[in-house]
Amino acid sequence: MEKLDDALVAADCSAYVVYASSTDADFRYLTGFQVSDPLLYLKKKGETGILVVPQMEYERAANESSAVPVTRAESGFLKFLEEEKDPWQALARTAASLAGGRVMVPRGFPYWLGKLLEEHSGVVADGDGIVRSMRAVKTPYELAAIRAAQKETETAMALGISMIRRSVPKKGVLYFEDAPLTSDRVRTAMHTYLMERGYTARDTIVSCGEETAMPHRQGEGTLLEDAPIVIDLFPQHDRSGYHADMTRTVVKGDPSPEIAEMHAVTCEAVALGESLIAAGVEGAAVHNAVVDLYKERGYESGARGFVHSLGHGVGLEVHEAPNLSPSGGPLEVGNVVTVEPGLYYPGIGGVRVENMGAVTQSGFDRFTHYTQELVL
């Protein structure tokens, strides 16, 4: 937490205050605690953070949270609530009392609570996202959690692709076990596998044919012979909170020459991006090198062709710092990033291949070890 202490000193603040539940990645990172209802977290300079909890959560927080639990009675909240008759006012007074001076709050801090807190102490917005930047550099524990998530994700991906591989084409439609194979069937099979192992997958992409020209089209309906099928899977481990992320493009049958070439060049782009990643390298430089490769092969970047950034950080959020984008800054040891180039053309379709790994001092430690083959 040294980086957070330095930010408090620089801003002349006494404490960093968060009011959120564990659906907020910063809260989960700072507390290590899973909870559905929002709680007050406060970190003073040079001290361990405290977490204000109801009495019923005290023992669990003492066992599971990295913060020191304090009951609402001990924090003064119940006394303030009795005086104010308004939980928001009581929260503001509690935070101000515990902080003992001006506080820093994250950009996602509740507006009304922030306004009330200003009446009791100065409030500074964390415009630089200090906790987000801390989250970008992973600890050995975090790296292990993401590796584990990636391993299970690859098995789930293999399950989905095996259904496509074993399907039987009938008049251009893929059939699996005597029924049309749909995006939903593949998605459900992968989700079920992951759920049984403690992972939750949401918004998984299984798109086919014309749908693949839209990078984030989730996909619906029957899967087709000779057409590109893009599968993008990014589950989160329920207990640790960490994600994996991977994408593959496959074709059952014979891909069109355009799709085959787009896929081959995209695999080159993956290899190029991975080869350029190392500590100190600008994310923008890696992205721009892939743009140049595509351009050399006759593909556009912008409204068509390569239409998105090359990659992003992965952790408690599936999209977090740092970025391999036109504005991406220097990479650091311990960053976990994706490399996911793709090409998208209406009337032809789209392809994307995505690997993930950690930035090291001298290169890229790839976590993804799954085939990139196109034709099944």
C-alpha cells in the first residue's frame, strides 16, 4: 500500500475512503472481501485499512478480509445514525470522524455521499486512479489465480470447439447429436463446465458467419458449415475474483480464401505482438506495429479491418490497465495483458485470435497454450 500512502501525502489527505461492494474491483482489491451490500473502507496514511461492517459480518470479515474489521457500533456509525436519522449523513460523519482530516475518494464514489462528506472534511477526487494503477501490477498470488483461470478457460474452449468439430453438416447447417448446433448450445456447455469448477462466464461470444464481422456480437441461432465461428470466453473465478480471457476462430469445413488469409495474417500479428512485449515498452508501440503489419498485408485499420486496440489488462476486471492501444503507456513487470488482433469485414466475416500473459523484464510470459488452428 506504499503507493497509496504516497498519493495521500502528495494530495495532503489523511485517508482514502471507498464505499462499495465487492462488485467494485477497487473495493475487492483493497479489502479482499466478498459482500453484496456496500461497506465503508478507510485507509489512513501508514496504517492498515479498516472495514466498517455490521455485527453479523464481523467474524467473517476478520477471517477473510485483508482490512481490519470494525463494527458499526465501534466506528460511531450507530451513534451518528441515531442523531441524524439519515444513513447517508451518518456514513459521512463516520468517514470524517475516522479520517480526522481531508479524504481522497475514487472516481466512482457515490456522488451524494461525497457531497455530504464535504460538509465535514475536505474531499479530493482520485483523478489518476491510483488503486487502478496498483491493480495493474500483479502479485505472485494474482498471477497464479489468473493462470488457473486461463487453464480452466482453455478446457472450456476445447469443449465448445469439440462440439463444432464433431458436428455433422446437413445442407449447410451444423448438427450435433441429431439436433442443430446453435450458439446457445455451445455457450451453455462451456458455461456449465466452468460453473461446476467455481467460475462464472457472462456475455460469452459464439458468433457465426456475418455476425463475426461485428467484434462483440454475442451470436445466436444455428452454426453454419464453411463459415467463421468466433468464440470469446472470459470467465471470472467466484472466490478469487480473477478473470481469464481468450478468443479463437474456427471453421467446420472449408473457409473462404478471404477468411483463411485473414486468419493467417492475424496469427502473424499475435506472434509479432507477443514478441515486442517487455517491461518499458510502450503499449502504443506494440499496437502500432500490428497496425503496420496489417497495412503491409493490405488490410485497413479504423472503421473496417482492424477496428479495436490490440490488447488490454486482465485481473479483477476483464478490461483494466494497462492497454495495448494508440495511447498505451510503458508496460511494467507484473502486468497481465491480452494480445488479440482481429479483422472484420461486412459481407466476408471476421476473425480474432487472443492470447494472454504476463509482462516480464525481458519479454512476455504467455499463459495461453491452446491451438490457433482454423479448420476443424
